[in-house]
Amino acid sequence: GELITGCQQLEELRLTGNPMAAGFDWKADDSSQALETSLLSVAYLQGCKLPRLPDYLVKPCADSLAYLLLSDNRLKQLPDAVSELRRLRWLYLYGNQLEQLPPKLLTSCKHMSTCLVEGNPLTAQALQLLLQDACDCETDADRRNWLQVLGLDASQVRRWKASQPPPGLQRAPRAVQSGWQVLPGGFYGKLVPSGQLSRQSNQQILGEEAGEEEAPTSAEGRVLVVAFAASQAEPEWAKVLSKLHSDRGNSFTLQEYATSKAGTLKAHAAKIREAYPALEVQESTDAALMPSLWLGFNTSAETFDTPPLPCEEDFDALLLVDSSRSWYCGEPSFRKDLGDICRRYARVCMVGSSMGGFAAMSYSDLADAVLAFGPQVELECAPYRPGFDLKDI
């Protein structure tokens, strides 16, 4: 608290993964120490074990704070001042203990584009109010193009649907993205059928039907894309995978890869060359293996004899975020839990950048193909690194 109130020109605060179980209560919320206005625009406070967020830290930021990331903490309530953040664009709340949210949170924050609340025990009433709020955003001409993602988990959706929502709220707004929370511990581990990443307003969301609360234990013949987030601790791959789902050529490619009996990616590329000579897939070198998986498949569907795949038969995405910044090494059971999920699938692809690239390479033995962008492997000199002793790194 003293850091915030003492640094009046502070614009960015990034404390992700630093334990702060005592919170910000440095002078028992002494309001005399509070700022009237603040320039703070970015607050990354994921995985800090925060028990509460004081009003005096939020109110001065009403005209400045755009990114507030509070995921994987111990918050049981949010100050109402959060709904007064007029410039707020991202609000990450997943993995807390919230049962209620400030009223009109989405419509009051007129620039909100992403709000993630998975893994919170929100009451049925709170969920009804939240989804009604999202509907109001969708019908408001000034807000329609702002709210892009409202992240829920399947158990929350089921709780909402079982509460018998009013007739005007029988179908969830387009912004809602639902999936299964599949990994315990300090991880955002959301397993999402790719169709849920780019769903339309008239498309059912995961969790509306009884029995959809739990992830299926079998995924025979399907592809899983495991997407590891970087050290900024944001599920940044969701939008990319949404585009991947929307492109029929890429969907076809993944399905071909899932059903291929070729043991390696190189063998699969050779099979594609033989099956589709018109695609002019080049001889695969080590550097060309991943591009060969996609080459030529971004053409129209008429190019192929295989009919288009229904959305519900497309690939699954496992979105992973390590809010503790432990480089996906902090939970002893993580490898086993991830392996149990991967073994359900016919094919597994892993992707990540920076810290996520490191993780994709570290767990490559669980995958059939890996794409790592700038993997951060020299941790001793990295600006962001795990909170381990150097000898352990």
C-alpha cells in the first residue's frame, strides 16, 4: 500500500507470482494516506495470494486503470469501485473465492473487452446478473463491439442454467466462452472444444446440458492443442486458436493429423505429399516440419474430397497459465496431470512462447508436435525467472 500511495507517477505495477498473503493493509486502510487520483494503468497481481483488494487502491484509478489482473488469489469479494473503472479493458478474476461481483460490472466499465471469472463459486443469482449484464452489452450499440470474451467454466454455466433463467436469457451472449477446469493447483487449466472459442449467439454453450460439468474421459480420434502462456500470465493463445477453428482448411489439417497412422510428423508430411500431390508439399527438413503440417490447406473446401467437419467434431484446446511464474515446474503433480489428459487424445500438439515455449519443450515427450517461439531457457540471466534459488534453476 505504501508503494502505491507513495509513487504518485507510477503507471505500471507487475507483481505476478510474488506471495502477498498479508495484502496491502499497511495502515489498516488509513484513508488519509489514499491518493485522490492515480496514473496507474496496468496492475498485474496474479498468483499473489491476496486476501482482499482495498478500495483505496482502486478508487484513484477510475480514469487510468486499463488492465487489472487478479487471478489465482484468495479474494472473497471485490470492492464496488472496480465497476467505476471507466477505462478498464481486461479484468482477470479466475481462480479466486468470489461468490458475488459488483453490480453492472460489464456495462459500467464501458471499455471492457475481456472478463475471466472461471473457478469462482459464483452463486446462481450472481451468474444470472452477470449474464444479463453481458446481454445488455450485446444489445447496446455503444458497447456491442467492446465485450469480446466473458470466460466461464462449465460448472458455472450449469449452475446458471439449472437456476431457470428468465425467458429473455435462455441463450448465453456470444461473448461467453465456456470450458472445463481440468488442472488443480495454481494453474489456469481450461479445456475448451474449439467451437466454444468462436461460437455464435445462437450456438449452445458448454454446460447448458446436465452431465456437461465434467470433461470427458475419452477423446479418441481427436486432436488436442496444449497452449502454454508466457510469463505475463495471460491465456493469450485463445484468440489464435479461435481463428484456427474458424478456418476450415486448418480444421481439415488437424483432423487428418489426428487420424493419421504415421508415427511421426515427418511421416505424416510424407503421407500428405502422396495423398495430395497438387499441394506441392516440399521434402521435409527438420526446419520445415511444422510448416509442412499446414502448407496448402488454407484453400477452399472444394479442393478436398473430404466433407467439412461439423464444429462439434473439431479439435480441443487446453489453455494453460502459470500465475506463479514457476515455469510450469512449481506443482509436483503437474506432469502427471497433464500426461493423463494428453493420453486421451489421438494426437497432441504443444505451442508456447517465452516461458510457454520453455514449457512446450519441457513436456515435449507428451506431444506429437511442438511449436516453441523464443523459448526462455537461460533463466539465470532472464529479466523474468522462477522464484527458485539459483542453484535450483
